[in-house]
Amino acid sequence: MPTAIEEVDKLLELSKIISISLRDTTGNKTGLWRTVKPVIDYAKCKNRGLKCGICRKFCPEPAILVDENGKVTIDYDHCKGCGVCSEECPLKAIEMRPDVETEE
């Protein structure tokens, strides 16, 4: 049976593998969110056929939707503009762009 120290060491190693950093990757402070919004480049996004959904898995809000065909869309009513989806997309198919609605 493993000792408590061995269990802690094992958990620390696992946390390195599965942890993510939920942060504002755009450099904006929380109060400034949604000065930018994610925009999907469907030419780069292979999700339609592969049903990847990595962006959806990492989104801290229910803002990324995947339809029955695997197409990804962003629900801007729920999106906070944090940039996690853009950061985690392995194909870099999501780009953070200025949110024109907030530029008044």
C-alpha cells in the first residue's frame, strides 16, 4: 500500500498533466472582458468532421456550442471574452478580435 507521501507525489504529477490555467489570455482585466470576442476561422477548424470540441471543453462558460454535425458556434450572450478557447484550440482556429459592440 502506498504511503501518504507517495500518494501526494502521484497527485502532484497527475495535476501537471491535467491542469489548465483559467486566465484571461488576452491581457485584459476581468472588468474589461468582452472588449474582445472569439471568432472562428472555419477554414482552420476541423471540428465539423472530427468533432474535436476542445474549445468547448475548456470554456469556463456555456458559450461554445457544438451542433449534431460537429460544427462549433459561439454564443456571444454567454461569452465573457476570456480567450481560453483561443488559447486551447490546437489548430489556432479561434482568434480574439475587438468586440465592435463595446467600442462605443
